[in-house]
Amino acid sequence: MDILVVGGGGREHAIIRKLRESPQAGTIYAAPGNGGIAADAVCVDIKATDLKGMVAFAKEKKVDFVVVAPDDPLVLGMVDALAEAGIPAFGPTKAAAAIEGSKVFSKNLMKKYHIPTAAYETFDDPDKAIAYLDAQNRYPTVIKADGLALGKGVVIPENREDAVRAIHSMMEEGQFGESGRRVVIEEFLQGIEVSVLSFTDGKIVVPMVASMDHKRAHDHDEGLNTGGMGTIAPHPLFTPEVEARCMKEIFLPTIEAMKKEGREFRGCLYFGLMLCADGPKVIEYNCRFGDPETQVVLPLLDGDLLDIMRATAEGRLSDVAVGRKPGAAACVIIASGGYPFSYQKGYPIHGLDANGQAPGVTVYHAGTQCRDGQYLNNGGRVLGVTAVGETLRQALDTAYCAVKAIGFQDSFYRTDIGAKVL
Ligand code: AMP
Ligand code: GLY
């Protein structure tokens, strides 16, 4: 089967690597892919959000199956557009992708169906938002842009002044464009964060191994929120008992709620959870695989990813085996100096072989370009250096040993991935 994977980051590289293990996989195309992905797939220069271009390419190449990995094409309706052209695809429809595309929608869904989450109110008038902040007068508080904002639409102000500034910049100055015209203000939850990526065909939910992301740019959770600076799996605090509780109180109620709303979800549903003193709560849903969670979750997936994805898309997920391998995985992101603010591109990366890899680890490319055989940094997050080991400690040691030998001008990485739970 010829497959087209939409997207061009570390997540897509990890998906492609896993798809390649399937005996049924034929040619794999990546659109747009990146310099490192080009070692594993045929990269085509189509923007991930170009619905028409993507459908036309899939038709021209008679692609058998499309995997739509990033949030924006899903929220724009790429899976619907492919379906109209008769091309099967993995990923939710536009209606179902609203679970990530609109925080107002997802919060209201949770309220309506009694799914545990932080208490909240939604606002489209900045004066009312500020009046609410003053009535609550509780900091830190959490302010979220309604729509997609590249993972940067959440601020956690510690005081009124910062909160009011965030309201103004999102709702009046258009910091996130239309995405921030409406906001959610919610209770700050204390606890341990867990990311659970699951397959669901709208009928059953099959969680993969739980993982822990590290969102802040620098060690000890300092600096700004990023897309994620490193991950580990399995999450040591997500015990089978907690998982069983989440299945009953969160996972199944969510897919049933989506079905009742006429938005049956088929694809990868990502549950961003907070394990609080009074039980697990939803921080956010994503309508897709997480990045860089995927880089540790898929190496521990025991199963044929192509089979699983097709079964998910066809509504027969219960027919396929979705297992978990023993051991642990760790992924350390190497980023460009300055990220998540502005950064320079085009620096040569040292420590990689001709295929963009390094000994003992798998290097997933998030933002690279390859020119005349030389890999160059070409994004904020550049590489995800991933190792698998019998224990988390072994996986981390192997990953960090490789990370130390890879770099480029001004590159940086967090030195404390997984440290909190070792
Ligand atoms: P989100 O994009 O909704 O995942 O938010 C980004 C990050 O902000 C999360 O991973 C959490 O670390 C943090 N966050 C979001 N909502 C809350 C909340 N209600 N309480 C505490 N932290 C939160
Ligand atoms: N790493 C968080 C996300 O993919 O949204």
C-alpha cells in the first residue's frame, strides 16, 4: 500500500519509521516532510494545510491511505476532503477535530457530559473577562485562546497585571489572530501531568503507553511554554488503577459524548490529563498524536501501525492487536538557540551520519534541511534524540550520551528530562 503522511516534524518522522515496519507498506510519501524524513520517505513540497494540493497529489499517485498528522489540516477538514475524493485517511473529520480546534467547544462538552476538568468560564468581551478575573481574584489563573495557536495559546499569569495584559493582547491586539478573540479562563490545577495517546474508532478506546512531556523551554520548568522539549514513557505515576479510572470517567465518556453530538471521533485522541489530589482531570484534548510524545510512544507500540490505523479509520479497531512493549523510552529535543522566540536557521549540524542518525539511538528530525549531504537546522525544535532501554534510567542515559555528541551553533537542550520521576 502506498501511503501519504501529511506533516513535517518529529512526530511525522516517528510515524513514518513505524509505518515502514509494516510488511504491507509500499512507497511512503511525506508532505512536506523535512531533510531528515527524506532518508525514510519521498518528500513532496505541499504545505500541510493545502487541502486541494494534498487531495490532488493523493489522486495523482493513487495513494492507498493517507495519515493526516498535524492539528491544522485536521481542523480545516482535510480528512473530509480526502473522503469526498474517495481516499481513505487516518484522522478525525472536521466536526470531530473541533475537540482540539475550539477550547470553548471542548470545555462545554466536558461540562455537558460531566467529564472532570478545571472549572471555567468563556468570554468574547474583554471587559467581562477582566471583571471575572477581579471577582475571582485568584492567582495563578489560566487564560486560553479558543482556537489553535501553535501550542502557545495558554498563559498562566501569577498576578492581575499579567492577566489583564494577556486578555488585551489576545482579545484586542490579535496576538493569535481570530484564535484569541474568544478565551477560556479556568482554574489552575495542581498535580502531575500525563499525556495519553489513544486509538479510537468511535466505539472503543485503546490507549497506548502513557507519557510525560516537558513543555517549558529550560531546566527546572523555567522559561516559556514550547511545543515540548522532551518526553519519557511509560509515565511512572500512571498506574493501571489510575488508567482504569480514566477509562471509566474520561476516555469512554468522551467518545460517547462526541458520538451523541454527531461528531464521532476516529483517529488518535490525545488526553492531556492532570492527576490531581481529588482525581484525574482533563487539561486539554488534542485530535492527533502529540509531538514529542509520539517519539516515545510509537517505539513502545507492539503492533502493525498501518493495520491499526486502517482498522481505526474503518471502525473495526477491536479486530486488531494493539500491544505495549516492555521497557522505557526517552526523547530529548535539541532546539535552536532562541526558541521559542526567534532563532537563526541554516547552521550545520554535527554528530549525524549520512542518514541523519547517530549510534545507539533513533534521531527523529523535527526541523532540518539537508543540503549537499549536510544537515542544517531549519526550525525551532530540530532533533528528537530517542532511546529505548530496559529501564527509564537506561533509556535516558543512552539518549543523553548521544545528545552530547550532536549539536550546532547556539543549539540547546534540557538536561533534566525525566529527572523528576527517576
Ligand atoms: P494546553 O495547551 O491546554 O495543554 O496548555 C499548555 C500547558 O499549560 C499544559 O500542558 C499545562 O502545563 C498548562 N495548563 C493548562 N491548563 C492548565 C490548568 N487548568 N491548570 C494548570 N496548568 C494548566
Ligand atoms: N506535546 C504536546 C502536544 O503535542 O500538543
